[in-house]
Amino acid sequence: MSEEKPAPEIRLWTPEGFREDEWAHAETAEALAGNDRLILPLQAFLGLDPQERTRNRGRLGVLVQPGEQIDTLVELLDEVALIALVFPAYTDGRSYSKAQLLRGRHGFEGTLRAVGEVLVDQLAHMLRVGFTEFAISNPVLLRRLEKGEVGGLPVYYQPAAKPAAATGSYSWRRVPQS
């Protein structure tokens, strides 16, 4: 007989620190009957009546799995307050690309949340591509963030959604801006 492990604690972190999560997850649009801010799966969001989306603007979020395309969401970005991009495993980087596209190409200015396998080595890169919130369950990362240790590299060679300043010595070398 195997014992089920309890679900790991998930805490919400932003660059300003830990905070309570104001968003609830729902599988279907029926949850809109309440007053909560809701994160719906992409297909449930797309299935909403356009008037329903407009009426609930500001309290709708969308959960996007790595295999789902964001093209169907692009025309509706003004109706979404939060997009949660899933990282099912540390080896799956498709949500990095989606974040970069949403910020850089499509100009999404709402909240961009990383959920799933958010690990120590990934956090600085996720910040650079435009993530603003992180649903974290990894105990090592939680301990580091509690100490105020974000980590990351001091110098970058590639452009990103988050602006960086030139170092002065090489035109292509950049340092992160606070």
C-alpha cells in the first residue's frame, strides 16, 4: 500500500516579495458566477461568449499549457488581466518563448505568471523574458527567496523583454537594470 504525498506548498512570489494569491483556478466558465478573479484554461476562456469576456475584463486570467498555441489568444489580450504559462518540467522551455512573444511581439502588459516547475536556475531568465509572478513549490528556491537571494548572472549577451543597460566595454554586453 502506497501513501500519497501531500501536495507541495505553493507560494506566490513577485520581485517585490511573497504575497497572497488573489486568483482562483477554475476549469469552466460556470465559476464566473462568483466575484473571484479566475484563471481559466485556454480553451474554456476561448469558449466564453465575447460579451461575457468583456463584462468580466479585469478578473479573467488564462492558463496556457506548453503545447497550446497563443495565436488564438493574441486578439483577446486586452480582455485578459493575467496569463499563467505552465512549465511542466525544467526541460520544457516552450513557455519562455511564449512569454517573449507575448511581451515583445504582442505587447502584453498584464501579469505574466510562471507555474509548475519553477527552479532556482530559471528564475533570473524568467524575469528577463517578462514574467512578473511565480507560483513556486520548489523548497530550495523558496528558501533562497525568503533570504532575498534572486540569483542570476551579472552580465547578458542577448536582448530580452526586460530592458538592460550597456556595460560600456562591448556594444553587445548588457547588465540587468533594477
